[in-house]
Amino acid sequence: MHAIVIDGEQLSWQAMEPPPGPGAGEVRLRVAWAGVNRADLMQRAGHYPPPPGTSEIMGLEVSGTVIATGPGVEWPAVGEPVCALLAGGGYAEEVVVDARQVLPLPEGLGLREAAALPEVFTTAWLNLFMEGALAEGERVLLHAAASGVGTAAIQLCRAFGHPCFATAGSEAKLAACRELGADAGWNRHDGSFVEAVKAWGGADMILDPVGASYLADNQQVLNADGRLVVIGLMGGRQAKLDLGRMLMKRQRLIGSTLRARPPAAKGEILAALRRHVWPRLVTGELSPLVDRTWPITAVEAAHAHMQRDANIGKVLLSVGGEE
């Protein structure tokens, strides 16, 4: 098979041995499309190594067709089109993954659209409803809201009755967020979001991929009993925490990652996704938002696009070309 290999500062499409398996409980997929995530950019820069025992190949989500199943796999069957959440290995023609991390294509969606689902909707669901424990009607502040995760989170907030305030890096991105269902927004280039969010009513839960540079402002706008869920470190990893404010307002700070969780834990999250999110994808209440696509051999252009923060929604790589 062929896969994208990190070769110094360059990425190259090289022939290599396919991954071993499938073993017990695993399936082998022929990859049609692979999703691009900021974690991929961090990995190639040396800042986010894959978990031990995981493929060194980038790529955390794919769509494709099952071409082999290991012992004990009852679903999916060979020949079935699916999408999958990975710990790595997606930038390749074939991948082996635990069957618990595989989902069917929602009725009406093709392989291209389905590749935009696993990482972003899993991350958004996990951190809004499981880590963030949203209760009925609670208000949400979403940072980097025009990203893949952000656009999924906006739609989930709208679908499940949670007002949301979006921050993003341009007026065009904010317009896209409002079109998806955000109730209010703030351009990060206009300075601090604190007064705008306070005037909106504050946030009961914050989903933040920025980290250190937003911590102080996040604490200021987080309501009593609020939860701040940090899922990224784009703004640094060291910051001062106001423990007095945290205690007086009973604020909770939660760190959350998805990639390193074991297959059983990922399977539980995906089972919840299949129950609560997949039916809404079928009806069109929720939908994948694809920004742009490139062939896998043009991965450098796709990464540069994301590095410039130019995307609104998902960036995809065509591997097998099937729609």
C-alpha cells in the first residue's frame, strides 16, 4: 500500500507494508477519504506524538470499505461502507481499526461526507455532554467555533437546546457560525471577548481548544457551577489560575483528550453518537460541513490551508476517490 510519511519537514506518498491484522475484534478498511485535523499538524511538527503502539502515520478519521474482519467481529461485514475514528494511520490506502471505533454511514450520506464526521462529532459530543455534562438550557461558549469541532458543536448545541456564543477569527467565519445556529459571536481580533459574553449572560460551559492565553478571560465569563473543558493548547500550556474565583463560583476545570483513550472507551462514546447524533444526520437536522478537499498527494496544500486558519469546517483528503 501507499501512505503519507513524514520525511523531515516534508510529507511524501510512499510505498510501504500494510498494517498487520486484522486481529481479534478488528477490521481492515480500504480508505476512501481521510479527515485533516489540527492534531496532524502538531504531530508532523513533533509536538503530538501518537500513543504507544499506534501507527506513526497521521490521520485520525477516515471513511472507506471493509475488506477484511478479524475473529469475533459481528459487525461490520466485508464490503460495507463505513467511517471510523482512529488513533492514527488514516493517511494511507488501508487501515486496521478496532470494530468498536467504526460507524455505519448515515443514510443519505456518501463516503466523502462521512469522512467529516468521526473525529469532530465525537470530540464535540464527548466534551459537551459527557465531560461538560450540559444540563437542559445551559449556555455554551465555543472558541475556534468555525473549526471542524466548532461547527459540529454549534449544530449539537442548536439541536439539543443550548444557546451558544461563538468566537472566531473573521467576520466571514462568524457569519458561518451564525448560519449554523450560533446565537451570538465575537471576532477574536477585536480584543477580549469578556464584556460581550458577560452581556450575553455568561457561560455555563466553555469548550476551549486555545488553552493558556484564554484561561483568565474564560474564568471571568464562566458562571457559578460552570465547567471549562480544555481540549487544546493553541494558546500555550502555562497560565495562572485564579483559585479564589474558582472556589467562590464553584468552577470546574476539565482537561480532555480523545486520541489516547482505549478502544472500549471510544466505543462507548461512539455508541452514544450512534444513538443521539446519527438519527439527526439522517433527517438533516445535523450535517457535516466540508470546507475543501485535496487529493492525498496534495496533503501539503491541505495542511497549509489549515495552518493559515482558512478553513470553515472540515478539510478532507481523497485517498481512494469514491464518493
